[in-house]
Amino acid sequence: GNSVTQMEGPVTLSEEAFLTINCTYTATGYPSLFWYVQYPGEGLQLLLKATKADDKGSNKGFEATYRKETTSFHLEKGSVQVSDSAVYFCALSDQGGYQKVTFGTGTKLQVIP
Amino acid sequence: EAGVTQFPSHSVIEKGQTVTLRCDPISGHDNLYWYRRVMGKEIKFLLHFVKESKQDESGMPNNRFLAERTGGTYSTLKVQPAELEDSGVYFCASSPWTDLNNEQFFGPGTRLTVL
């Protein structure tokens, strides 16, 4: 079955530091890949996605590239802000608009001033 | 446009009691999903409705959990009787009926604590 493995947290960074959160996956076929974010007290929000190999998803300064050869979808941001403090979930779903999403365990990021 | 809403936001009950969670999807979304995150672990799929029909309920942990979606609008998830291991955050998500868009829109979740 499908599975997602992401680095365990918590991750603590100083403001303006570079962020990488590693994510690898196991799936049959060609899944769509996602990063979701949950800010304190809020629900899950889609941060970015990629639907085919070598696609790069980006949003709010975050980027992730769909690497089929390494089955990875690492999240990066060049300069984090305090407002980026949240829990980040890597996820995948099989192609098709009504497939269940398989999530990783989540990585808590804390950015300190 | 209103997003996915869930009620209540928090629920604290004792073991053996019954709790009903409610989810209102985005208007017009035929697909409705329930997920659960137990403490510190991954968010796991519970089940999927297409309109009022259960499309996939492979993630439901046991027969103490009952989900319904009467009329294909809002959905309820009842836990009866609740056990300690049912504690966690229950998320609902919805999406339109399409093959082109994989995005599911999530609600804020209901935090369930069973004492």
C-alpha cells in the first residue's frame, strides 16, 4: 500500500534560516504529492502540490520538487519567518480527483526570532 | 464561499459514552472524507462518501464507529461506546466530483478526548 515517511520533529530554526523537511514515499503508479500545513489552532491547508515527475510545487516561498527516481518530495524554504511556525504534513494520493490521501506523521516547525 | 466546517471543535467525554461529530462540506462537493490523527501519529483515512453512498470505508477501525451522510449534504460520525484509544483529532474534507483536481479541502478538525 501507499506510505509516506517524513523527518521527525520538532525542528527549531532561527528567523531567516534555510528550511528543509525531508519526505519520501512508497506508492504504485504515479501519485500526486502534497504538502499540507496546520497553523496553531487552525485546520489543514494545502500548501503546495505536484502531480507528475519533475514538477515543482511552490507557494508562499516554499518549494518542493517531485523526484520519481528518489521517490522524494522534500520541502524547502530559503528564509523562514516566525509566522511559518506550524506542523507540516507530506502526503500523496493516487491520481484521480476522489482518492484518499495518505499522510506522513507531520513535522512541527518552530521559528524563533 | 464557506469552507468545510466541523462541530464541535472540542469534545471531552468519558469512556463508554457516545459522541457524534458533524461535518458540513463545501456546498456542491460530492466527495466527503473523514480522517483521524491520534497523538503524534500520521493522519489516517477513515472513509469516503460520494454523495450519500459510502465509497470506501476501509479505514474505519471497528464497528463502534458509524458514519452517515443522509441526503448527501452534511455527515456525522458517531462513536459508541467511546474508548480511550479513540482520542485524537478528527478531520473532515471535501472535494468536487472530478478526475482533474486532486485537492481535498479540510475542515479545522474536532479534538476528541476520551477519559
